[in-house]
Amino acid sequence: MSRYWSDFVRNLKPYVPGEQPSFGHVLKLNTNENPYGPSASVLEVLKHSEHDLLRLYPDPNAIILKDALADRYNVCRDEIFVGNGSDEVLAHAFHALLKHDRPVRFPDITYGFYPVYCDLYGIPYEPIPLSGSMEIELDRYFIPSGGVVLPNPNAPTGIALPLKEIERLLERQRECVVVIDEAYVDFGAESAVALTRKFQNLLVVQTFSKSRSLAGLRVGFAIGHPDLIDALNRVKNSFNSYPVGRLSLLAAVAALEDGDHFDRTRQMIVDSREHLAGSLAKLGFVVLPSLANFLFIAHPSVRADALDAHLRSRQILVRHFSIPRADQFLRVTVGTDDQCRSLMNALEDIFRSKSL
Ligand SMILES: *Cc1c(COP(=O)(O)O)cnc(C)c1O
């Protein structure tokens, strides 16, 4: 704190990202990164970068990436917005589309950045509680709102809504923008992209960070009606004209082009997830039914913070959230089968040693 700070900054409660340790030997299952890394063609592109690629500003309209996305998702260039990670895309969406007199609605247990963006931009919000089984109760969102934001699958629960349910929400909620955050959709849930033609108030947000293994690159995008995209462009062009760098544009295009790598690695993660869920259940864990690349787990007889500390002492990082109703859960990223086995060995050892 300093006397130079504005009152506004003094009162901010920033999002706390998962730890990115700088030291060597940790099993990092805390931020839902992809264990497999990107397509070899992405690395090829980065290797062959030459000096004009760095000397020159990138295309402010990111046309090469928008065209590759348009091709992949069967939409037009003017239905796409790209940004520096989907966090930035979401921030612009809150600012450009969700700031109204009525409160924005999102689940009480969800991605922690939503309330942070509301506070940053002075947007009223009212979280809606998940059910006792941690599910989104859609009917509770059929009320006058400044906007609705739902991750599908939800994070950190991993539970997904079927597309039919998203459509039912859109049929009832035409007065405000509905943002579906599909950060994890490629691991088994149904995407709402096809509904953007039917509902002009639907914005679907996705990222290259998880299923395409490019968290370090920072590329995210949104698909929706051109009027919504226009609003995002107005905010973006009032903030940073060049949010996606040249290397990132080329690498993201290369990632999109390698469909085989994408399909193979996400299937491996889905298979490992199901196997890990079974092993955890055998150890007595409650495992929420996840369609993401992570599992949200609780053990009826062990405190989550204690378990988190025990794993940490064994160089295994998972994520514990000190938030009401979810503080007895741990969020565990699905790694390779080897990594899942190391996690299970550590857990079995911890339970055996009765040090809890
Ligand atoms: C990881 C994540 C994002 C942000 O991803 P970027 O790396 O900023 O693209 C957005 N929403 C949810 C729910 C996430 O888990």
C-alpha cells in the first residue's frame, strides 16, 4: 500500500492465480494445463521465426487466426473476436456487454475471475447457488438480469450442462447477453457455437490454453453475432490494439491445423480422467462427474487443506479453494497416466501412514 494508490486500487480484490513454481521437480496438477504440449508443427513455427516477425507490430485484426477459426468452427470472420487469453476476452465481454443496471448472474461456485471483473468494472452481480450436488439449477437463471455467465463445463466442479439446457436458457433469456465460457468444452461437453446463429445474444468464449496446450502463448477467442463482436472490438481498440502477438497468431493457426494431435491428446486426457476418477473413488473420495481436464474431489474423513499440505510436502501441487461450500474439495488436473499414478501412490501412502 502506498499513498500514491488510488482509492479504487486500494479496494480491489484481485484474482489469485494458481502457483507457477520456478523450482524443478514438482508434479503440477494445480492449474489445468495440458500435460502433452502442443502439436510439433507449433514448435516448428516458433523455431523458424525471423526478425521481421518480431520487429513489426502484428495485424491488429488478427485476420490469419480469425480465418483459421472461421474455417474450424464454420462461422464468418466478423463473428469472431480474439484476445490475449480468454481471460482478456472475458474481461472485455464484461465491460462491453454485461455492464448494466441489473446484476449479472453466475454460479456461486465458479471461475473466480467473474466477480473480480465485476468489481474492476463496477458491474453489479448476484451469484446463484449451485444445488446440494453442486449442479447449476438452470431455472434460477430465468430472471431479469444484466447478463448471465456460465462456464460449460463449470469450473471447478467439472459438471457440464447438455446443449439442450443451454438452449432452454437462451429461449428464456433474450433480454441480456448470455456468455458461455467453454474453456474445457473439448474434453467431452457439447459446444454452443452452433447456437450463436440462432441467438443473437449468445457469446461463446474458448481458449487455446487447455485442450490445445498453449497456456504459455495466451490466446483466447469468442464467437457470436457480429454486433456483439463489434462491441468487443470497440473496447479492445480503446485498450490495446495488438493483444495477440505475431508468434502467437502463427502458433495458434498451426495448432488449429493439426486436428490429429488435438483429437489424440484430448482423448488421452478423457481416458486418464475416467481411470483416475475410478481409482480415487476406490480410496473413498467423492468425485464429481467431470467432463473437463480436472476432477473436483472430497474425502469424507480427511480435511482438504490438510491433504493439500501433505501432497505439497511430496512435491505434488493441486488446487484448494478457501471458499464457502467448496473448501472441503480439491481440484486436481488430469495429467498423463504416469502422473495420475504418482498422485495415487502419494495419496495411498498418505492414507496408509495415518499422518492425517
Ligand atoms: C483457464 C480458464 C480460462 C482462461 O483461460 P486463458 O488461459 O486466459 O485463455 C477461462 N475460463 C475458465 C473457466 C478457465 O478455467
